[in-house]
Amino acid sequence: MSTMNQLLIALFAVVLAPAVGALLQGIDRRINARMQSRVGPPLLQPVYDVLKLLGKEGVILNRTQVLYAWIHLAFLMLATVLLVLGQDMIMALLVVAVSTIALILGGMCVRSPYSRIGSSREIMQMLSYEPILVLLVIGIFMTNGSFMARDITLAGKPLLLTLPLIFLAFLLVTAIKLKKSPFDLATSHHGHQEIVKGITIEYAGPYLAILEVAHWYETALVFLVLAAFWATNWVVGIALAIIAFVIEILFDNLCARLTYQWMLVHMWTVGLGLSVTNLIWLYWK
Amino acid sequence: MVTWLLLLLIAGPILFGFGILLAPTREVRVGLTLVAAGVTAAAALYLSRWGPAYGGIFVPSHALPILLDWLMIAAVIAIGWTSRNTPVLIMGVVQACIGLVLEFHPRAPQAMPQPEFVFDQLSLMLVLITSVVGALVLVYAIGYMDRHEHHGPHSQASQGQFFFFLTAFLGAMNGLVLANDLRWLSAFWEATTLCSFFLIGHDRTPEANQSARRAIIINVFGGMILQTGWLISVLNGSGDSLIAFNQAQALIPVAFLVVAALTKSAQLPFQSWLLGAMLAPTPVSALLHSSTMVNAGVYLVMRMAPGFGGTRLATVIAMAGAFTFMAASALAVGQSNGKKVLAYSTIANLGLIITCAGMSTPLGYAAAFLLIVFHAITKGLLFICMGTIEQAIGSRDIEDMHGLMNKMPFTTVIAIVGMIAMLMPPFGVLLGKWIAIESAVHLPVVMLLVIIGSALTVVFWAKWLGRIVTVSYHQKYVMEDLPPVMSGSMLTLGVATLLSGFLAYPLFENFIKPLARVLYPLSSRTDASWKMLEMTESFMTWPIYALAILLVGSLLLTLMAVDENRLRKPFLCGENIADSALTYEFRSIMDRGEVAMMRSYYFSSIFGEENVSAWANPMAVALILSLFGVIAI
């Protein structure tokens, strides 16, 4: 691949990913509404929301707040580019982690106790899912013999068949990443939680729009990873990802928010346990 | 020329140290300290011109190192006697007995003459770290100690004595990383122990004496283990040379030397002395206990790594390191004392370096090298920032650093740079963690420990960063008043840290990889680790640099775009009190003013020192015992 080609692909991914993410969120809201016997908003409602936010006055608490929002977005874009160009997956993970740290600092740089609670919970969420994500990449390495995202189909068979338990663990991570109950601790889509917008509470107008766009990227990334579990045939892969999304939405409606201690304990026992068990199979092979 | 420069780097600081000790006035002492720092740093930087030159240096005299050895043993015994420290006294006597045997036992004739000193990329890099970071801390200490003399305890020893040990230490450390003959190595090893003992005890308060006592017990124990390993190698006929061990794969002496290294690098279960050492004035913590002396241990493991590659010993060493990395990171999560967080983070990072070096694969070795360089620079920086903060706010508690940006913006910004360098790409520490995880993939237990440890490190850095980045609206910055020696060395180290982020990749490609190629012979190139090392060439770096440029651009744009009139107070679920000095005060029930504050989570019931040590120390002891188990069976 020439540098020019790489740049074009990178550019394409940077434009396409938020579009996919926005569409997925639109579908998400529709399905959610149907589950609650509502009609639900138009499919492009997430886009309308962001356009409206962009038109508002940007009110902030201090100057650095905006910077963290930009870093959050920029590193998610970088992670998208790294994955699409088939680069090292551990590196991509670390880049996503940096983007989350930027979000945490954005919540902590202001003197609001609510956003600080949100940030503290976001740290606990990171602690809960980060090891599982690394183990996912290790599982992929054990299957393909490569850390590179471009070698995802190297083994010639779908990852789901070698990593079934890690897939289950990743569904838990997906719930955290998509801010679904019972793990919507730091910030939530639902109005009935005890702290609704925690980590983003002090962001408004165009600056909140930056975070919303960043969440589109995040949603698209999660979708991409879910689909990669059947990367030998992307049609099946996308179907798999859609099924996983519907399961997440179902659980979002079934569960109430739980405490961060509960999350931490269960992610480290159930989630990590599933991943480690799956890895033991692979090491024993 | 190289030989003379090396002589200057070892003997120079020690001689300057004597000058400083005898200096009649403060002006002479400060002048001599500045000259010593300048000469050492300049000599090391000039020496780097001969970077690729690999070679041994022969010193004809054996009498001089033996004399130094006996001097050190005598000093240890004297300390044990005068301070009524029985363990040290006993271990000193044991060392003397081992020394006597070593003196008179005939050496088996060696096939090749072994050099007394070795100058290669590894020792060059450690000399650079010691001399340059060390010189900057030395300069910083001038300002710090003047303030310390005012505010510190009245029982403290003289500044002349303090600077003597601090300066002489640089020479001893340079000697340690260059020495190949165990006579020299053991002399310099004990010399660093003694410097550390006197510097920790500098304040002469009961706590300082207690900490110094613990430090010397553990480090003299390490020295005794080192001498035991040396004795075994002499009795086995493996000789006195470190590089000969690697060629002969003499695993038994290597195992003893590794345990000695674990004590020096404060790995579990020997960590208590480093925690106690945090009572010492901060330049001591910055120089000895984060960026240089503790490097002696990991240096020794790295020096011997090519020799034990592929053995079961390698796996156990990697496991011990990874266990320390995980446990020390967990301990750091539970601490709100900033200096202790830094200390545990140091122990954790040294553990990670031992993990990488212990695996003894080309990729692991490269990761260890990268970590040793970047950790030394960054941790030196963070410690001197911590010292400055502590002197200003009179507390080490992270929760007390709320709103630090208003009081001392210069120090805070530099501390933020240091923490970001510990946590984020493209800085070396994160790159090291990344390579460590990938090269540990064939040792599942080690890998799992490294992954868990990495997740825990993010927690304590994020908490601390979140505390010091807090700024209020309508920020009023009051520039702190620091003597130029302090602000100058902080600024230099801060800029060096920032630059090193962009130099990590070139350093890895042009310096570390060629070294790994030399150390690991051609025969092993077929294995997976070599493939992974070569594959790093196909990583694209342009996205990282492009993004860095984008980031700086967006930073400037946002800062310019923000309008003063759009700044608001935080939402507090109640009316903000308009004229309050605290922006987080609100009207609560009955119009009472209430302050809304939120502490970070520390989980002291899970990650507290007693809780973690209770299971971590026995596990660590078991790991060290299995270190000997795998070579015995």
C-alpha cells in the first residue's frame, strides 16, 4: 500500500465511521422505543441533536475543558485509522485508553462534584474492561499468530469459533462502552438514573457536540470489533454485530443501574474468568 | 580518550565530593557542586560520541579494587558496631569472611583474559542517565537544601556531608555500570549502599534513623548475596567476570546475583526500604531511589540476561518481576500520599523492566532498555516536582493538591507533563508496556500479571492527574517564586521528557535494535520473538506524529476561540454563592453555605498496605525460593 492510498483509506474511515455510528444510534433509539411501546424518534435524530447543539452558545467552566473534549475525539479518530489500516491492535487499544483518560480529565478539571463522581466511575469502568480487551487481542493472536488487525482472517476460520467465551466477555464490555444498563454508571442515556450525565454534566452546546460525535466513533468501533468475530464473511459478521446490539438494548431495558463496586467485582470474576478460561483452551491446544 | 573520559566519570565526582566536604563556605560548596554537575554531564554527553564502540578496558592492578572492597566492608562493620545494628554487624563479618576466601582461593586459568571494565551501549546509556539526570538533580538539590535547612528538622547533618554523598554517588554508580570484574562491581555496589544509608539518615530524626537502618540491613543483605554468588562462581571455576558468566551459562552464580539485584531494585518482598527512604530530602528520592541507584539492580539483570535466555530460570525471573509490577501497582492505587505513590510506581516499573529483561528475548530486552531510559528521566522529573510541591503546600497528600494550578502553575504544568509521559503515547513508558505485553505472549502467567498491573497503573495516574488539572473559572495564576537552580533543572528535565517522546521510535530503531542483534546470536533468529522484533519496522509512525500536530493545532484554536463571557460556575444542585472565594460553595437548606467536594476512590480496605502485603510478600518469597529451585533440580 502506498502512502497516498493509506491516506485515502484513513480519510474515508474518518468520515464513514461517525456516519455509521450515528445511524446505529438512531436505530438503537428506534428499537429501544419499540421495546417500550413508543414510536421513537426519526432515524437521523442523533444527527439532528448534534446539529442543534452546534448552533448553541458554548458555555464552559474553564478553558482546558474544551481541550480534553478535542483530545478525546482525536484519539478515537486515530484508533479508527489504526484499525482500518490494519495496524497493531494492542496499540489501537492503548490509543482508545488515552482517549478515555482525556474524557476523565475533562470531567475532573472542573469543580463540580457530579462530574467528578462521573469521572471516578469512568476510571473504575476502565479498570473493569481494559484487561478483558487486552485478553481479547491476545486471543486473536493465539488464533492468527499476529497482532496486526490486517491479519484478522489469517487463520481462515471465524474468531467466534475459537473465542466463544471471550465473545461473551466482550458483550459485557460492549455494554459499558455503549453506556447501557446495568453499566451506565459514568453517564447515561436514561433520565431516571441518580446521576444522569455525570462525566459530561458540565459540557454544553458545541463542546457537548464534540463528545457526541466521539461517541459515534466509539459506537462504530465497537460494531467493527463485534463484526470482526466473523471476519471471514463480513455479511455474517455484520449480522452477528446486529444481533449483539439488539441483545445489549434488551438488557438495557431489563436492568437497573448497579453500583460500580458490583460492576468491578463481576467484570473481574465473570468477565475476566470467561476470557482466561478461553485463553487456557488456546494455550493447551 | 574513552578510557580517560571513563576515569573522569568515575573518579571525578568522588574527588569533587571531597572538595565539597572540605569547602569552607557555602559559596565555595555551591560553586564546586555546580562544576561537578557540569563536568559530569558534559563528560557523559561527550562520551556518547563513541556510542557504538564496544570494548573491554583492562586495568592491570588488582590491588586497588580489593583495597576498595575491604574499605567498604570495614565501613559496613563500623556502621554495624557504632549504631548497635546487630544484623548489619553480622552480615559485615560474613562479608569479610567471604572476602578472605575470595582473596586466597586460586583462580582457574581463563581461556581469555577478561576485561575489568566493559563499555558498550548498555553501560553507555546508564552512564548517560546517571550523569545527566544525576547532574540536574544535583543542581536542583542546591536550591532545595537551602530551603530544607530552614524548614527541616534541626537535627540534620551538615550540607557539606549531604552534597559529598550525593556527588560521590554519581561516581560510584558510573563505576558500577561499567565494571565487569566482580572485585570492582562489589566495591561500587557497597559504595552505593553506603551513600544511600547516609543520605536517608540525613535528617537524624528517629524516623530517619529507623529508615536508614532498614535500608542498610536490606542492602547489605543484597551485597552479601552478591558476594555469595561471586564466591560460588570462583569455587566453580567460572571466574570473576560478568560477561564470562554469560558465555559459560553459569546459572547458580547468576541466580544469586539476580536476588542481589532484586534487593537493590526494591522488588517484593524487599520493598520496605524504598518506602522508608521516602522520608529523606526529595533530591535523594529523585536521584537514588527512582532514577539511578535502583537502576543498579535492573542493570545487573539486563547485563546477565543474554546468558540465561531460554532457561527455566528466565521464566521465574520474568514471573517475579511481573508479580512485583502487579502488586506494587495495586499498592499504589491504595495510597493518597503522593511520594508513596511515586515510590510504588517506581517499584512497579522496575518490576516491569525485570520482567522484560528476564524473558531474555530480543524483543523483551529491547522493551527493558526502552523502559529503563524513559522511566529514569520521567521519574526523576516527577520526584523533583513532588519535592517542590511538598515544600510549598506542606503536605504530601494528593487530595491536598486540589487547585494547585492556581498556586504554582509552573510546577504543576511540568508535573502534568511527567505524568502524561508515564501514561500516554508516544512516550517511552507506554511503548515499553506495549512491547512487554506482546513479548510476554508465550508466558501466559507473566502476560496476565502485566495486563492486570497495567490496568491498575492507569487508575492511580488518572486519579492524581485529575486532582492537579482542576482549575477554576476566571483563573488567577500566581507564579511561584523558585530559585533558578530549582526551576532551571525542572524545566530542563521537563523539556527532555517532552523531546524524548518523539525520540522514542528513532532510539528504538537505531540504538536498541542493533544492540539486541549483537547480544542475541544469529542462531536464535528463527524464533517468534525475532520475527516480532523485525516486524516493528512495519509500524507506521506518521499517524502519531500527524495527530500530535493536529492536537497542538486544536489546542491553539480552542484557547483562542473561548470567550471570557462564556465562563460559568459549576452546577451544584443548589444556587452558587456569588461572592464566595470557593467556586464550589452553594446555598443549602436554610441558606447555609455548603462546600461540595469529592474525594477520589482509594479502596484502602482492598489496596491498603497491610492487606496487599499480607498476601504479596509470601508470594514474592515463594517466587525467590523457586528461583533457586529451578536451578537446583
